[in-house]
Amino acid sequence: MIHHFIRAALLAGFAFMIVYLFNSGQAVLYIAPRMELLVKLSALGLYAAAVYQIFAALRSKSKAGSSDHGTDCDCGHHHSKSPFKGTVMYGLFLLPLLTILLVPTSTLGSAMAEKKGISFTGSESVNRDAGAAERSNSDGAPDVIEQELDALFPYDEYTVDHAKLGKKLYGEELIIVPEKQFIETLTTLDLYRDALAGKEVEISGFVYREEEMGEDRIAVSRFAMNCCSADALPYGLVITWPKAEQYNEDEWIKVKGELTVIEYDGNSIISLQASKIERIAAPSTPYVYPDFEFGT
């Protein structure tokens, strides 16, 4: 019977933990917005399971003749269980609850970026060679401007949406890397680096630094989350700035600069030659997410 009550307490504890994370605004640090409804529904399932465990405990208590000293599992048999094993098993379930309550919540930063490895090219699922494959407009004879844009932004079936975004960015005086299409914009800048080189770009994120960068370079980065914090990956741009050493890791900054191409760690990557850097407060939602409506 006691085991049913312990299970009920653990199940209810997980349900209360989910409610607490949403009410305190901390849920965004663990899951992507598109997973919120599913997680909220799971809390209802945990509540229901906890109620069932209480019902099972009361039913077990009311059974007559249950005088055995073994553990009753409601399966018609009695099993002896080591108290040590039971404590360890329940302790494993109790650990995440205590972690949420006792350990201060923090966002992913430079330490995790160093372990996972940061991407300076946007989405690695899109190949730059694919974006360079020429493709003509099938809607008829385009005008001269459209022909010039098609030449600057060739595409194939995998990069057609990035080409459309590239043409849009090409006409803007200042390219702002937004939160909603953070990965998609970085990918477009990388795919069409030759066409967009020299454009002024603005990007915000936390400071990340590698030894190979030297004193005049830092990276401005954001973690992109697909489903939960476990699959979050860092993306960003290398920034060249004479006073880069003045900025500490995990400090949030906004950078404006000219898009260039540099050689870094044996690879050719896009970068910003900064013209302005300002410190900013960390946003309430520090992560960015894939835009699943991109191109629709």
C-alpha cells in the first residue's frame, strides 16, 4: 500500500513541477513553444495516474486477509522487495524534482556551446553547392532586373525559399537577423555570401570566444531549440572588432557591421566587420526556433 502512495506523490510532484514551470515562465528554458500543449496535456495525465495510485492504495488497504508482510502488487501475488532497491528506484524519480526546486535555473551559454560546437554557416542541412546550381524562372520571360536577381540568387528544389529571402534581403539597406527566422537568415547569408557581401547586418546574441579567434574576434551566438533544451545547438557569426577583448563570455550584445568572408580554422565562413557593438539585456526568451512556416 505504501508504494502506491509514494508513486502517487511522485506523479503528482511531476504534474506540479510542470505547472510551476509554466506559471513561473521557466518552461521556455526547457521546451520549444510548439511542445507546450503536449507537455500541458501530459500534466493532466500525471494527475490522473496519481489519483489512480491513491485509489489502488485505498483498495489494497480495504482487502481482507492481506496479512502477508511482502509487498502487495495487486496482481494476486506477494513479492518481497529490498528496501534499499526501493529507495534507489524512487530516488531516481525524486532527483529531477529536487533539481528543479534547488538548482537555480540558467540558460545555455558559452560552456555548452564549446562542448557542442558552434555553427557559423546557418543550417548545415543545406549545401552551398546546391544553392549555386543555376535554375531558370519557369514563369515566362522575366524582366531584366529579375534576370539579374536570378543570376545572383540561383536555386534548386532545396534552396528555392532561401533564394526568395536572399532577393528580399538584397534590397534592404540594413539586414536584421530576426529571432523568428534566425537560422533561415544565417543560412541565406551563407548560401549567397557572394551576392550579399558588403551588406550591413545587425545581429544580437551572447558572446562566445575560442582561443583561435585572437584578441580582435568574438562570436555572437544564439542557441536554436527544436523540441527541448537537449537538442539545442548554437549558431552565430564571427565578429571582428579591435576591442573585442573587452566583452565577456555570455554577455549579451547587439552588433552591426559589414558582411564579409574570412578564413577561420581552415574554413571559409561569413563574418561581420563590426562598426558598432552595444551591450543589451538578455531577452526573456533566450533561444530561437526553426520557422516551420518558412517558404509557405
